[in-house]
Amino acid sequence: MSKPLADRVALVTGASRGIGYAAALALARAGAHVIAVARTVGGLEELDDAIRAAGGSATLTPLDMRDYQGIYRLTPALNERYGRLDVLVGDAALAGVPSPLDHIEPKAWDDTMAVNVTANWHLIRATDPLLKRSDAGRVVFVTSGIASLAYAYWAPYSVSKAALDVLARTYAAETSSTAVRVNLFNPGPTRTRMRAMVMPGEDPMTLPTPEQVAAKILDLCLPSFSETGKIYDFPGSQLQEFRRPA
């Protein structure tokens, strides 16, 4: 079996379940050593078992993404052991509870912004030197189609994903002259626990699995993938440019 990421180091957030879990497993199967980051220890241990069964390797890192100092404790360890980071997949996110703007509790708003936006800025700030030491640093942030839609009652999630889109595109622009490539990935509706919680009446069997989605995320993490500042739309099976509204 081909190992296009052999001897590469990949960090995945939100790795204990759903798309993050599937992406971490796909990266490990492709040969990468995976630094798996998530809050849920049990989920990380299940991931480790699956990675080992596939012949891969992982380092489990229990961490709440709101623990920003924890992010900065992680990167020196990566630098000491590997001296670089080849892949960063930012999947950790909070969906929140649908609610009118004037009913949203400040803590719910702050927590969603903290995980979906601010934590990813800290990740960029902490890992940028390591990514630039790779000969092909690849960054993928998982976004949502809701980022461009002002749906009623979904403000914290949609606003945070819109901010994430601009954050990633800004980082892509700032690294365009380096070997780092930064892109966004819109999975669309996927058969995950998060999706089931926010859309309880939906038939999950009509949705693609996290494994199907992760196979395409893997493509954006390969050294051969040279695009940057783009968004891959999984439902439409296409890489898209961001354009200013007409």
C-alpha cells in the first residue's frame, strides 16, 4: 500500500470522533505519525487502537482547545522531538444550540468563538515556525457552508465559521511565498454526532460518512497538493476560489 505521508508528522484537532477521527486515521494510514488532539480521552484511545490496527502510530494529546496555554505547551514538545510539522488539520468545533440572537447566552457565544476561531489563531501562531520548517507544510481548516449563509438562529456557528474562513485565507496570503499551503474544507452535511444533535429529524443514512469526507481531506494534505487560499466543497466535489460579491 502506498504511503504518501511516510515519515511526516500531522497534528489533528477534534480527533476523538467524527470527521477529525476519520481524518486522523486516514493520515495515519497514509504513513503520517499523528498528533491527535481532543478533549475526550476515551475517543482518543479508540482512535489509537484503530491507528495501531492499521499499522500506524499516534501520540494522544488530551486538550480542550480553550486551553490556549496548552497549545503553547504542545508545540515546544513537537519542536524538540520532530523539529517540524508537516500537516495541520483544524477540525475541533462547537456547533452550539440554535437560538435567536437576543436569547444567546454570553458564555455560549464566547465558547463557540473561542474554539472555532480564537483557538485556531493560537494554533497558527504556535505552529507557524514548525510548518515553515517542513518542505511541504499543509494546513486544512474544516469550515461549513453556513459561513456564507445568514440563517436565522445559527449566529454563533455561522459567524465563527465565517471568521475562520477569513483567518485561513489571511494565513494563506501571508505564507504564499513559502512551502506552506493553507486551504479550507467544507464537508457539507455528514453522518456525525454533531450533525445528529443539531438536525435530529434527518435520516443519517442519507449522508456521506466521515470516512468518505476524510479521504478528500487527505488529498489536501499531500505534498503534491500545491493550491493555497482555496476552499474545497465536498458536496460539489470541486476546489473553489473566493470571490468578492458582485
